[in-house]
Amino acid sequence: MLSIDQQVSKPTIAFSTWKRKVSIAPYGTFALESVGAEYIAAIQAEGGNAILLPHSDPEDAGRLLKLADGLVLVGGEDVDPAAYGEQNDGLSRRTDPAADAFELALAAAARSREIPTLAICRGMQIVNVALGGTLNQDIPSTAVPHQDPDPAAAGLPVAYHRISISDQSRLLSGLYGTETTVNSIHHQSLARVARQLVVVANAEDGVVEGIESSDGQWPLIGVQWHPEKSQDGSALFRWLVDAAMQFRTQGSVVLESSAP
């Protein structure tokens, strides 16, 4: 068992949470703010500690983030289109404006503090909206399968597609090269990309699959897929824990371009 000193020496990674209802027979249905165990396991496997940040007053987001050395913005439900100035066209489902407001504030605080951040699926969309971008409320049908056709059939996704990664990426190409295969569990995507962000990965149909900070100051990787459900997803969590340790010890993270 690790001592208290050993535990404290590990970087602390904060997680946003997913508000959902879970039925547990025979006791009834309970409202939970939770994170999939696979997210936590991925961080712990790379030597990090995990804490959860349940949805709170958006004004408290910055103070809460000071508890952490890194941040994971997790997947979840659709972002309310009102957050990016649009009407719900009927395809944005199970939205929660209160949850959006806290996570948008959390993303903005992470950008301001330049804390290492891994934004996954909804998390990447939250980052884009927080910085002034917009979303496609539903991806038009293409030959690329973006949504698991039967997500209840198994614990892992059954739909996958190839993506291309820019060799100008400061972070993502250093982990995966210029091409990889990712899982598909989403029906929304980035539309207008915020100017503080740069697209570093795309699917063959043009859907944005990866983003980074355009100024190179914020250690951010946003991905549309779910690395916690992928065998090679450990590379992203290892990057986050390493960056968080650098942030913890030095107060900042130096980003080097991985381009030749």
C-alpha cells in the first residue's frame, strides 16, 4: 500500500461528471453524478490520482480547478444549442443547461489557468463552445460510421473508422503518428471551430476528430473518440498524467511541436 506521502506526490486529475439516472432493483431509480470506471482506471494505471468535480455553481469552477494538476472533460449528453446561440432543431437530445454552464466555466478556467486538459467527445465539444465555437447538432449520413449502431450490445464500441492526423500537431501526432483507427460513439461534431483552437485530426468525411490549442500555450488535446474504451487509448492518459506532473512541479507545461 502506498504511503500518504507517495499518494500526494502523484498528480491529481480532476474529472467532470455525467448526470444520469440509474435503476437499481429492487431499490428504485437514483440520480447520480458519475464517471465511468474506465476513465478512473486509465488515470490510475498511469500513476495519477483522480477526483470528481460534480456540477456546481459556474462561478466556483476556477476555485475547484485549483484542487487539480490536470483535467479530463468526459463524454455525456448533447450540449444545449442555446449555449452556442442556436435553436434546438429536435436532434439535440437529453440536454441539461445547468450541467453545460458548469462545464463551460470549467473549460474556460482550464484555458485561463493553462492546466493540462484531455477533452473527450462531449468534452471536446464543450471546449469549442466555451471558446466561441458551434456544433453540428447531427452529423449527416456518410460512409464513415460515427455512431455505434447498437451501443447496448456490448461493453465496447462495434463501429470504427480511420482518421488522419496533421503532422503539424504539437501533441496528438507525437502519440499516434499521422493516421489511426478510432471508435465511433457520437452523433454531433464541431462546426465552427473557435479561433483559440486548431483542428489536428479529421475523419475521411471531414468531421473534426482532434483539436489542440492554436497558441501552443494551453496543453490541450481534444478527441472525438473514446480513448478509455480503446486498447491504444492509454497513450492519451499517459500524456495527461505526465503533463500534470510537469504542471504540478513547474507550474507550466512546455509544448514542443512534433512536426519534423
